[in-house]
Amino acid sequence: MLNLMFREKIREKLTTLAPTGVGFDVSAGEGKFGDYATNLALVLAKPAGKDPAVVAQELIGQLQGDTGFLNYFERLEVAGPGFINFYLSERALNESLAEITEQKARFGYSDPGDKQKINIEFVSANPTGPLTLGNGRSAAYGEALTRLFKFFGHTVTKEYFLNDIGRQVRILGESVARKYLGQLTSGGEEMPKPAGVVQGETVDFPEEMYQGEYINDLAKEFADTKPANKDLASLAESAQQFAIPKMVEQIKHSLESFGVVHDVWFSEKSLQDNQEIEAVLKQLAKKNLSYEKDGALWFKAMQFGLDKDIVIRKSDGFTSYILSDFAYAINKAKRGYDQIIYILGADHHGDVARIKAGLQALGLAEEKFTLLIYQVVIFLDKGEKFKMSKRAGKFITLADLLAEVPADVIKFFFLMKSMDSQMDFDFALAKEESNKNPVYYVQYAYVRLLGVLRQAHEQGITGELAAYQWNEAEKNLLKTLARYPEILKDCLEDWQLHRLASFLLALAGTISRFYEVSRVIGAESAAAAKMRLILVEGSAIVLRNGLHLLGLTAPEQM
């Protein structure tokens, strides 16, 4: 049995009545205005110079001949300036419920067509510090998007791009080295000092160094390796080689605690070691898309719509991050993905146009690349904003947040908001263990459903579809459940996963209203108990499926 998806049934039927190429909407209705509504009559009326209400009645007349279609609707009516409203029949609701209990974990699936090989790169924070609150937003979204794609049968690789070369990791190494020297010269353990360093001498620690407490911890661990007597430059290089694996290990641990495990950790250094960055330089030179100026090498980005050209190799001989991005894009393309998705932080907004320019210059299939930007997260504690700066060491780490708030809560907070909008993370609400906390509201609804199912099993009550007149609260719950496949289809098409989080919140509310008026255990009749029990089972299935797709747990007890 395929998902009914009543919205799609309406759209398919109306398409046969509309001239080819005419666009129209079919949307979920608002209670008294129908379960679904379409504006097709308004679209057709304008060019024909007719009253939309008259056109709407004509369309309804054409639909009357299809009894198979009309079996799913209690009635069709014209509303407002010419909308057609569709009201679902009890037959439609019963068939949808039967479909849920039959398909269980597969409920919501519809054939997306060709199955694709997809690469999703997300988080990819520099290994110069712990993961922050903002990185958690990327992790939650990337994991949920992966689960959605896999649910629909696509093959997905979750990838982390590790910036293990370049200026930022050099600063990390120097930061650790300087802290290490500061510990030595302030009277620490006696050991061989680097040339020119004496006891009691102050070691500078410029503002551009990383300032967080984690640098002190790394310096102490670095000291345990008993580094050789070297000058600052050599010591910084050793500290860099020591610190990067330590930070990567910490990042992986934070992600695993958050329920996110990447399939591939791609080293930027490998692009350098394998001459892939050099190959890009040669390709751009061959195409006459680079030139020397002021001791640096420039990419002719203005030829691809940018307002200025871009430095790709600096005057000090180091290549820029954007050149690595170009080489990385080629590497991904060679791996044969149908879709290549980047999930980037707001601080990478300027990189999007530059990477797209590189794709054009290098002749890569631009349509395969999608670059998404997630907006910043503002941390609120009792209404007060916490201003974050990774360089200054003022930030909320994901690990520290996980020590205070469960991963499910953090993920749901992130996924309730569209990625392209800035969001406030309310720490006080996140810590609240009550129905005021949205994820607990959803999970508690699921736990209550399981409780009813357990009680029914203990009392020998079984669900059974039979002739039964649903009350209004039960109908509303059935209609909400029936929309789940449509929500997933929309999420698959536009990747706006907050739709699913919002749906689960709405479903939990509808379940709560159902409880207020409909008893399952101790129902007024055996028929009511059996039908309501199936409705409880179907509701539990949909909640569990939705929570799983978002990367959250569906607890059996709370």
C-alpha cells in the first residue's frame, strides 16, 4: 500500500483539469476552511474573464464524475473569492490509519525517483578549539538531513573537512608554545629551556593568539612530552603537530556525545601532500585565470561575477584557504557524487560566491553543488545575551552544554528554527524538565501513548478497525497523522527540517486534546476502545518515526 497523501491526490486530479503548464497551489486547510484548499479557480478565472466562484463550481462539477476520487472526501465547497475547500471523509481517515499501522517505520515513505549518491559536509570547524554552540547547530541539521535522505533510499556520506594546514593552525601551535614557555619561565618544572629563555623572563602572548583555557591545558600536556631545546618557531611547529590530533580527538568525542558520527574525516593537508592544490594552480594558469601582482598570485574572480579578484597564493608563499576549497571541490567531484552539499557557518557567507566562481573556472558541474549557510546562535541565560568569541576564549562549548542539557533538547531547539534565520538558545528553558520544554512535550506525549498500549495489553484489549463514528478530537488527530507523509515530502524537496519539528509539536498538542475527551482504557464501549487503541498505536508510530528522523530518542519512560 502506498501513502495516500491526499494533497498529492488532489493536485494530480486537478492537473488533469487544468491547461498544460498552469501553476496552482494545493495546501493544507485551516479547520473550518477545509482540510485542503486550492486556488486553481482563481488562476483560471483571470485570463478567461470569469467569476472565480463560477469557475470553482464548474471544477467541482467536473470532479463529481470521479467516484474513486470523491470517496476520499466528505464534501467539496467553494469558499471566499473562489477557493475550493476539500473535507476528508471518514473512509480516507480510516485508510490512512490502517496504512500507518501496516507500514510502521516505513510510514511516510514515497518514491523519490532516482536514488542518489550524496555527500554532506558539515561542522568542519577548525581544529583550533573545542566545538561551540554554533557548531552544534550545524551538527544537528547535518545529521537530520542525512537521516531524511537515507529514509528515502539515498546513499549518503557524512564528511568533515579538517583544516589542518594554514594560518589558524599555525597560530594554534604558537599559542600552545608561548603558553608552554610562559609556564617554564614563571617557575615551573625545571627542564631544558629553548635558546635565549631564562627563568623569570616574561613571554609575550599577543592578542592574535588563542586565549581560551584549553590552550593552558594543551600547554601542560605538551610539557609532558618533554619537547627538545628549540627556538620559538621550531617549538611552535612541534606544538602544532601535538595539538591538532588532541583537538580532533576532542571534537570527535563531542560529536559522538551529541549522536553524530562522520563517515569521512578529510584532511586539507592531504590535498597538499597529493599535489592536488598544485594541480589547481597549474589548471588556472593554463586557462589564463591567474596572474602575479605585488608578490602574490591572484585568481581572476572578476571574470566570474565577483567584484574583485582573489589572492590564492600570498606573498609569503602560503596558499589561501580558497585554493584548498577549489582543490577539495575537484576531489569531491571525482568521487562520483550526484549531490554535494556544504553546510557552512554565517562567517563563511563570503566564501559561497568565491567557491561558485571556482566551480565555473574549473569546469565543474555547478548544479551538483549546494552551499547552505546556517545563521548564528545567540546564547541566552536568564534573558542575558552571552557574546561569543572563539579567539578570545569566550564561547559556550558543545561539550560543556552537553554536561548541562541532554543532546535531544539541544538538537530539537536547533531544529525548530529554519537554518537561515538567527536563533536564540534559551538556556533556562533548555534545562527545564517540564512540558514547557518543547522536546519533553513531544517525548512525554509518546511515553503516554506507550503507557496506554501497555495497559491495554495487560487487560487483553486489542485494536481493531470497525464501524465507528470518530469524535471531533479523534478526527483532528487522524487528519494530523495523515499529513505526516506530506511533511516529509516537503522536507525532502526544500530541506527545511523545522517543518518536521513543528509538525511533531503540533501532533503532541493534538494528542493531548484527544486525551482530554477520549478514554481508551474504560471507554464507553468495546468498539470505541478498539478503535481508539489503533489510533493510539498509529500516533505512537508517527511520533517515533519523526523523532528518529530528527536524530532524537523516543524514550519508553520519563
